[in-house]
Amino acid sequence: MNMHKNACFFRRFTALVLSLLMILQMMPVATLAEGLEDRDSFTSETYAGSEYAKVIFKSPGEEEGEYDLVASWNVEIGAALDALPEAPEIENYVFQGWMDGDTPVDEATIVTGDMELVAKYTSPVF
């Protein structure tokens, strides 16, 4: 009976340690070295030896020139986006895709640095 309790404890302890290691592996190296701090800057960071870029997805807001944040991801530099967030629906407009300036972006787009992607909408033709 005592051996069963030890085995259960060991399995739970191992699962906890592995979970903590996974969390630490995903944290920015700078955060591990300096402790937690606010990072409002829009810059690349290093996670567990790999360079990552911040990819921000935003859509037009209600006011002219205003944007709403849709998603903010850390993506490994040199990797494809692999997925795109669902764009919010805007009444009387049709979503055309995500844009990096004037360049359309899709799941195969390679991340080369920080990106700020904007949802493009057009009004339907009646």
C-alpha cells in the first residue's frame, strides 16, 4: 500500500516538474534573467534560444484612424505564420484578408521581424 502512495506521489511530482519546465522554456530569456517587468515595447525577444517576433493583428475601429487589437502573437523568426486569427465582422463590409501595408498576408507568410497586420474590408457592391 505504501509503495502505491509513493508511486502516485512520484507521478504527480514528475508531472509538476515537467509542467514548470515547459513554462520556463516558453518565457523570454530576458524575463528569466531580470525578473518580471512590463514590456510595452514592440520588439523581438529571445525564447529558449530562438529569436521570436511580435505579430500584431488589428482591425479598423469605430472611429476614423482607430484600430482594435484582434490578436498578438510571438512567432519564431523564419517560420511561417501557419494560422491567422478570425477577423471581426463589420456590418455592411466584407473581410478581404490580412495586410502588411499593401501586401496581402496568408498562413504561408514567413515572419522576418515584428509585424503589424491590419484586416482589410471592402463594402459590398449592390
